[in-house]
Amino acid sequence: MDALTENIPGTVRLIDVQEVINLVPQPSVRPSLVPGRFACPIASPSPQLTPSKHDPDDPLKWTKKRKTLAMACILAYTIAVGISSAAIYSVFENISAHTGLNLSTLNQGTGYMFLSFGWGCLFWQPLALQYGKRPVYLLSTIGTMAAMIWAPYTYSQPTWIASKVLQGFFGAPIESLCAISVTDLYFVHERGFYTTLYALVLSGSSTGAPIVGGFIADGQGWQWVLYWCAILCAVVFVLLALLMEETNYSRSRMDPVREINSPLGSPMGDGKSEGPDSPWTPVSASDSTAAFGHAGSLPRTKKTWFDKCRLWQEADLPKPNQLGSMVKRPFVYTTFPVIAFCGFSYGASLTWYNLLNATSSLVLTKIYKFRTRTVGVSYLAVLLGVLIAAVYTGLYGNRLMIKLARKNGGVLESEHRLWLLLPQIFILPAGFVLWGVGASYRIHWFAMILAMFLITGGSAIAVQESINYCISSYSGHEAVVAVILIRNTMFFAVSYGLTPWVTHLGLRNAFISAAVVAMCQGSSFLPIIRYGKRLRRRTAPRLLNMSERD
């Protein structure tokens, strides 16, 4: 059956980006199928929205300067919350020495923080879509700042864990809301670059933070690592309060058409809209504002600066209350086998990375006698691993998908992306053996830096492809939230056992066993490649029912 009519989520035909992507044909024109170009997933039918031609405050119609400022605010928020979540990784030994908290407690706090990061999305995302994203970003930033100020005064296990829970709860919008804001600002064919930019800033801030944290701890003490995070959050809060605009916007509905969406990171289009004489009409596929309102009630005059700085926008207040349904939908997605696999793969990858973080200060400080700042500098290998993984999954990944789709008669299956996971089957075990066995026998310190690079690179590949596979299969934002819920819950459960695992088995045996488990877990995508399409086909009716109810 043809991919365009079978309606399996994640199964698409390659089509001409320049003619079809994000465009709805007029009755006199038929779209041409051109195998061999970039792939555009065609999701299940959903109502689409037309950008207003007359309202200058429609985010899709903003000037390039206005959009760039909004994107800069999103990235500034990502940097502030991302750095705050990871800056202490290189100073765990310092915190333990001064507070009396053992490494197990510190790692448990990290687990609780990530649990709150995931489950907090169920609170913040519906709130942002219902009442506005701007107030959520502001509350998130000021809440993270407060948690950073409190953390240096936590000298007991309950207070430390409580501070981490609050930090995760207030920082939860970083997990999914930023990506939704990108869809508010840009058409589908423009989003690939900006989504990749957001992902790189998110990864770079969390992996680069320990580098800076090590130098701060050496010069001013470990408490100032947290204080500087609070200062950064305060500065970003002021910037957001003065410069960030609300991107929620209510548009008029069109008749249902098939949504044309692009895979995460696909470099499609040049960001230019078609002219007025073109037979194609641009269409927004943003899900964040799709469910509400009518264009007739919107203002037609440009907002003043004072209007933009309001905490709430008047257009967001009279919306029908759909908070309940927005909270329920992620739980429905967790029952989809593909989503469960993505969450499991994502959670396992995060666990491997945290196993490195949990032992880096121990290995590099106690065994190799690194100073705190040197431990921080060693995270340059982590940052390099993330960057190379992004290039591999982004540039090479798109080419591989096109090649595999050509071999498949011009039809792209979302499982084609999973072949990119093949290297991590070998990279992760090699990194774990080098890290654990190498540290046990005290081989040259450069081997430890190489191990950090391998572990992070392998984990980053799995992280990016897990989320890409999810988005390629199911385009709804709630699908990503479901993956985050599974990921963070799994990470929280495993975090309790990380330190005892290393303590009871020793570095060598613990990381040899980790290498074996990582190889088995990393191979789990092979059955999904074989049976993934069958699993997606079975969920298509449920996905259509959800779309019709909304």
C-alpha cells in the first residue's frame, strides 16, 4: 500500500522539499513526488492553522530581528537552567568534604532532580499552553535561582534532596517547552536548524558547566559555584522580563489536511515564504497553539513594548480550559511500544553518562590527584564527545536516511534512523572498560580523558537518536513529554544503585559489568528495526482517535 494512503505514523514518501514542504496545494495544482530528496514525515490528519496575513504580532510573521531576539531569549534561559543543573559535577568531592554528605547522597539528589525535571513537565507545559509561556519561563528562572541560593546551606540528606527536587521542578520547562517555542516562531521547513541549535546549547551548557565550576571552586570555594549560577539566573530573569515576548497565538482553523513535518535536525528550506502569486500557501504545524481560539478576536495593531512586557496576554485568558486533557495525553503515549523503547533508550543513555559523572571526581581526584580545576578541564573531552555526536547524527544521519529510503523504493521508515545507533554498541563498552580497568591499574591519565570522550560520545548518539526516532514516529509534543517521563523515572530509580554498585564491586568489576550491560542495552534497537513498523501500524487508530477528540 502507498505510504501516502496507508497512514502509518512515521512512514513517509520522499517528496520535493522546495515544492511541497509546509505548503498546501491549491485545487488546480498537484504536488510532485520526487524520490531522492529530503524526507518529510506525513503524520496522521490534524487541523492546521493559517498564519494571519494582517496581524504583525503573529509570531510566524515577525521580522527576522524580532524572531532572533525571541530565540536568543530561549537560548539564554536554556543556558541559565542547564548550567545550574550540572555545574556541581566536578566539585562533588569538595561538597562531600565540607558538608559531610557522602557521594551516595549527592548522587541521589541528582536522581531526584532529574525525576522532577521529567514529572514537572506535566505541570508546566499545560500551564504554558493554556495561559502563556512567558510567565512560565520567568517563574522557572526565578525558582531555579532560589534553589541555587539555598543549596550551599543544605548540610543534611533531607535538605539536600529537597533542594534538588525544587530545582528540578522549577527547571522542568527546559525539557520540552523550549522546543515548543521554536515551533511557535518558525515554519516547519525552518525549524531543523533552530531545533538543532537549541539541542546543542542544552547539551553544551550541561557538559561545559563542570569546566567552569572547577575553576570557580579552586578560586572562590565550592559555594560560589552555586552562587554564580544564581547570579546568572538573576541576570537572565531580568533579560527575559524586559525582552522576551509571548509566543502563544490563536489562529483560525482550516479543514484537516495531512501535516508535513521535518525530522529533528533536518536542514530543510531556506526560511523564505512563498510570494503572493505562488500556488502554494504556507501553513504552520505548531501544535502549541493549535487547539484554541479564533483569529477574529485578535488585535490588528502592533503591540507596544509595555504590551509585550505584560505577564499574561489577554488572548490567552479566555481559552477553553484543556489542562486536564493535556496532562492525560502523555500517559496515553507511554503505552505505545515505540515511545516506551525511546524512553528506555534515552534513560539508559542518561544513566551511563551519570555513572561517569558520579565517579569522575572520585577517579580523577583520589586516584590521579587532579586539582578541582583540572577535573573541570577534563570535561572538555565530554563537550567534544557531544559535539562530534551531534555532527554524526545530524549531517551523516540525514544522508543515511535518504540513502536507505532510496533503497526502499522512495519510502522512508522512521526505523531507518536507528542504524545510527550501531557504533554505540562498541563505543560505550570500550569507554567503560578503559575507565574502570584503567583507573584500577592506574594507567596514564590520558586514557581517562579518552574514556570520558568515548562514554559521552556513545551516550550522546543514543540520546539524540532516541528523541529523533520518537519525533519521526509521532510528531505530537506530548510524545516527547512521555519519553521524558520514562527517561527521568528510569534514571531516578537507577541512581540509587550507582554508588553502591561501584563501592561494592570496585572500579574494575563495576565497569566491566557496566560494559556488558551497555552492550546488551545498546543492541536493543535491532528488534525494533525489524518490528517497529508493525508496532507503529497498530497504534495508528488510537492516534487518529486522539486527534479527532482534540
